[in-house]
Amino acid sequence: RGAAIRGQPQADVVIRRSILRNNRAGVGGAISLFPTDKGAAGSLFVEQTTFENNRAVLSGGAIRLAEGSVVIVATTFEVIKRNVEAQLMLYPLRRLNLIF
């Protein structure tokens, strides 16, 4: 889970001006955030970041977030190989904001 970043339950993760490249995991190639059994989820804020060529075996090529909230601002998702899975796997979210 999350080859570059694996958030702990209730974690609030902030990523700014970064490049996450060539990460591989079972789920959430670059970032994976999961709640506790009691459903206590955290949040993810990503700004001016590039996700490049991240892959997951099961789901979430770049990011997999189970519950919680997500804000993504001025961020690029690049896939080098064809037929790569969806880069975002987000469910069920309390809030999703995409700002271009």
C-alpha cells in the first residue's frame, strides 16, 4: 500500500511542489490512505505536484484513498505506458475538490 506514502488512520497528509515518479504497490501506487476499522479517516491535500508513471496491481495507480477528504490543486497525472489503470481510486469520500 502506497509505495511512496502510506498514511496512518486519521492522518492529514499535505504534499506540495513534489514529483512522485515510478512508484509501484498493490494498491495506491504512490499514496495510500486508509481509515481505522471504526471509520476514522484522514485527509489528503496535493498542490503543484506531478504524479508520473505510478502503478498499482489492484487499484489506484497514483492515489488510493478509502474515505476521508481530498483536495487536489494544479496537479498533473502522467502515464507513460498505455492501458494503465485509473490513477485515482477514491471511495467513499466526504469531500473531493479539484481545482485547475
